[in-house]
Amino acid sequence: MAGVPFRSPSTGRNVRAVLFDTFGTVVDWRTGIATAVADYAARHQLGVDAVAFADRWRARYQPSMDAILSGTREFVTLDILHRENLDFVLRESGIDPTNHDAGELDELARAWHVLTPWPDSVPGLTALKAEYIIGPLSNGNTSLLLDMAKNAGIPWDVIIGSDINRKYKPDPQAYLQTAQFLGLDPGEVMLAAAHNDDLEAAHATGLATAFILRPVEHGPHQTDDLAPTGSWDISATDITHLAALLRAGSTGFR
């Protein structure tokens, strides 16, 4: 039986959907991408530091979206950006991608489709699913998010990829259109994320917010997003903790 709905202190609305940033919040991108790069490098006898390569590949994520966010480039999917960014980082590493089979590089770029969730993600999402609509609110395209969910057993109710909105976060429409597609007021939607800047953008559009602590998303020497930096509705140590806090009507740690 469903508990009492969580009433967001910031929006004054009962939360009906809890949507998640995905890369870093739900899945461990760094380990998965480094493993895929290490396997490719070993097969092709490339002398690259796989973890450093994964970090540089991820570092191209936001800059590659800037032209789309500014309107100087038409929308393309994150799959296309990931593939372009792979070529960029290969060249940056002194490796000419034209000397490699394009199909194999395409397959390497698909490593973003099969990332492993953090240990608490699936149990926490399963607990949330009993009382809330759950899904990603991610810059990933629909096919990427669908493959990830099927591979990892992520129990989403709905997947609305960025290719449906044709907007990338932090564009306000990325948040607002997702709420609209669900037939919900923005204040009835909570974004859960491990990134304070994502939560800041969501809060500015009228969404409820929850901070999820992921202290090793960027490795053992991470310095960012080790604590909530805004007045988010909830601050949780992981997704199972978030589920417990929502059920208890608590705002968690500060």
C-alpha cells in the first residue's frame, strides 16, 4: 500500500514522479568506459592509460553540447556526440582514428549503452517504483537509455530521451517538456542527481530536487559534488536512502 506522498518544501506540491540524472547518478560510467577502453587498447596494442582516456572522453561531454545549447548547431543525439568525442580524444592521445576500423570504433562508443549501475541503484529504484513514476531525465538518447536499462535491469516506468525533447540539460525545456510529456506540473516532478549544477537548473524551472551523493564518480580524488550546495528538498547518501527518506517524509542530511 502506498505511503503518504512526499510534499516538496520548495514547490509545495506532492511529488508524483522521481526522475534521475543517469550518468554518474544511476550508473558508474568511469569504470565501464575505462574497462571498454582497456579492452580495445589491449586488442590493438595501444599504449594508453584507460582510466585517463575515459576521463578525457567524459570531459568532452559538456563542451560538445555547447554549440547545440547555444543554437549554433542543430540537435544531434548523444550517441553522435560520444562517437565524435571518441575521435577527438584518440587524436588528442596521438592516435589517428582513420587508421582504425570505423565499425570497431562505433562498437567502442556503444560502451556508453551498457554501463553498470551503482550497487544501490536497482534496489533503490525498485523501492521507489512502488509509489512513484520513475524514469531518467538524462541527456542520453532513447535507444541509449533503453539499452542501458535492459542490460542493467534498471526498472524504469518510462524513458523520455533527449532526442524526444531535442533539448539538452541545462536548457529549461529539457526539464519542463519532460514534465509536460508526463502530464504533470513541474512541481510534481523531482529530479534526483549527483550534480549540483543539474539540480540548480531543475530548481530554477520549478522542479523538486534531491541530491544523491556519489563521492567516487570521478575516482578517489574527486573534489566536486561531495555535498549539496543548494537548498534541495532532499539530500541522500544513495538511492535506497532516497527511497527511505521519501517514504518517511524526511529531507535527509545537509
